[in-house]
Amino acid sequence: MSDWYVVKTKANKEELAKQNLINQGYKVYLPVVKKIKKVGNRLRFFKQALFPNYLFIKFDFNLIN
């Protein structure tokens, strides 16, 4: 039975870790929120991890060698 686990990542490397885990065939969930930041005279919209330095991975722990 597959369960969800929390994985700690390096600072600001959640997307990289997510892509690497997806490439290995794991199901990954990285919740993000939209943020607004003022840069000069403009407002910039960007995505930020809801839980910085963490993401969720689903796998069956019993199948690991």
C-alpha cells in the first residue's frame, strides 16, 4: 500500500527535487501559492512553495530494497 511521505529538500530547490523524483517514476505533490512582489514600479506575480524546503512523495516503503 502506498503512503504519502514528507521529503526535506535544499533551500529553494523544491522544483528541482520534484522533477528528479518524477523522472524516477514517483508521484510527487508540491503545494504552491501565488505571491505578489513589488519590483520598482511594477507588481510581479510568482509561485512560492507553501511549505519551503519540503515536498510530498507517494511510494510503498515495503518495496524498497
